Amino acid sequence: MDLTNLGWCPQFCSQFDTFRAEGFLPARIGCEYQHIYTIFSDAGILSARVSGRFRHRADDRSDFPVVGDWVAVELSSLRDQATIHATLPRRTSVCRKVAPAT
């Protein structure tokens, strides 16, 4: 899969250098359902979950990957699965206000 078709650009490439040195691959979040993600990567379309360390370091829900985020993943020995270790900084975001309680 060609990541440039998904928005991968030189800016992301330079941000990813430290993760690449650790052996991770870049991927883009395509879908999330109950902390199970569908990601797009050079290895294809994979199912992924965040690592235990990622989960432990997250302060709140906004720290977890969302659709459109670029992430650093490690491929699993199991076919079509990966582990998300980090999220690249977001260039843009859409934030919703919490609806008032009635």
C-alpha cells in the first residue's frame, strides 16, 4: 500500500525517524471500535491494539489514536495484526463540546 496516497509526506517522514530507528513502521488509523483499530500500512490493512505501555501512559481518551492519526506500529507474529506504540503529533484536530446533561 502506498502511504503517500493516504497523506504521508516529508514532514511525517522526518517526525518518524526515531520510531523507524526502533524498528517500527508508519501506519494510518482507518477505523476504531472499542480500542481495536484498523490501520493502513506498507504491510497492508491490519488489525491493531495499543501497547500496554501506551495504555499506561495515556492520561485520558484524547491521548489514544483516532481515525486519521499516523502511528508507529510493530507487526505481530500473528498474521494481519500489529501493536501501536506511539502517535505522531497531530497537525489538525476536531474537538466536540460535551453535551449538557438534561
